[in-house]
Amino acid sequence: MPHTKSGKLRALAVTSPDPSALAPGMPTVAATLPGYEIVGASGIWAPTKTPAAVISRLNQEMGRYLRTGEAKEKLLAGQLEVVGGTPEQFDAFIKADIARWSKVIKDAGIKM
């Protein structure tokens, strides 16, 4: 985005499925190519055997902070957009992303 704002590059669209607060007014690739989505995600991880009550409390407290203006401002300044969600939603996102990119790698014949 700094290169776009300076005029060195011209951004055409965002790759998230929905418009982004990081690029107000910019269209999505998905508007032209339905289903197109490439997004990065960050999350908080915990050991496998962490009790569900602890996971729930961590998620609740993280969500509470992420909904504050302070958090949104700091993250947007760092070019990060707050999404948030439940541990189950994050798990589903990660599994779907692994499945999608595994298929791309297999279909392209990419080998390590």
C-alpha cells in the first residue's frame, strides 16, 4: 500500500472476498472472478490439550480487545485488518486453506 499511496504502483483490486478497510473503494478480484480469494491470516495458537474453558476465555478476551478502537487503529496502521471469530471458525478456515493449497500444489505438480 505505501507504493500505491506514493503513486509508484497502481492497485487494481484486493484479493480478499470482501472489500477491505485497508483499501477503501477498491474492488475485489472476486467481483470479476467469482470464488477468487487469497488472504493471509494470523491467529493465536494453544497446545492441543488446553482445556476448552481456557480456549474460550482467551478467545473472549482477545475478541474484546480486537473490537476496541485502539486495537483496530494499531492493526490498520500495521496494514492488518481485524476479522476475529470463534476458535471453530479459525480451525475451519485453516483446514479449508490447507485443502485448497494442497490441491493447487498437487494439480501443478509441484515437488519439494
